[in-house]
Amino acid sequence: MILARLFKLVGGGDDFFDDFCQLELSPLAGGAWKVAEAVLELLGWRISMGDDKRKPFAKSFEILGAVISLPAAGESTIEVTNKESRLAQLHEQVSRLKALKGLSAQRSKLESLKGRLLYAAGHTYGRCTQLACQLLHKFGGEGPALKVSAELFHVVTEALDLLVNAKPRLVQAWSQCPPVLIFTDGAELWTNLLRR
């Protein structure tokens, strides 16, 4: 808030964890970077100064498992995809699940897999992990451990395959048109949709 209000810097990211990103026009990038770091230092924040964390401004950057690609000059579409290493971690979890086929898996491991699948699906177009997450949720409520069935493994494998092959989520620039606001309750909305 201090960076935004006092210094008019555009920053963000996942403020609940430790990944922060900053956006700036190329001619102002160097100064904006120095100001942001100076303010954080004054506030007593310690930030990583290694090259693996403190990366320079770029048209494409990573933040918490996602890769954000800003549009080229004259274009207006931002692309959001999954980080390759995040997909590799998911692949590793699914491989461990395969090793347990017919055996029991800890509920916490399945909850972790479900969370990662949901998060990764958010960076793609569509709900490609929905079925797998519903099945993981259903089985997850059945106690501290559950038997990994062929059905569960198949659905999770298909979800991962869809994620790997999914197209990026495209975010269009804000148009000059005002948004359309619809005030209704959920039951009324579903009733109207079903009548059609």
C-alpha cells in the first residue's frame, strides 16, 4: 500500500507468502526497483538478494507456480500458464500415487494433490481438473487413509495430461465499456437457465 500510494508503483503478487512482482515502464524500471527495495528495507523487510530470486524486469516472469507473459507492443493480451517445474511436481505426485495403486494413501497427501491440481487449473482455460478434484474430495472424507483405486488413478492421470496440454489462460486488456452488473440470487438464476 505504501509503494502504491506514496510512490505510485505497481506491484503485487502473493502477499500472503513471499513472492512479489513489480510492473513498470522500461524507462522507469531501474528507479522503481531501487525505490521498492529501499522502502522494504526501511520497513525492516529482509529480501533475497540472490540472482535466482531477484530477477530483472522482463516481459515474462514467474510467480508462485505461474508464468505471466505480458503482451508485445501494440497487443493487449496477457498469457498465464503453469510453470514447468510446477507441472513436474504434479507429475511426481501422480507417479507416487501410481506406486500406491491398490494400497492406502494418506489423506493429507491426497489433499495436497487436490490443492495443486485446482491451483494449476486456474492458470489454464477451463476446468480440466474438476472431476479428479471431486473424486479426491469424496475419498478424502473417508478417513485418514484411503485405498488408491484404478478409477482414482485414471482420473488424476487424465487431469494431469489435460493440464500439460492445456492452452494458456488469456487475459484481455480492460475495454472502455462499463461492466454489466446482474443482481440476482442463485436459485432464481438457475431456474431461469433451466427454463430455456
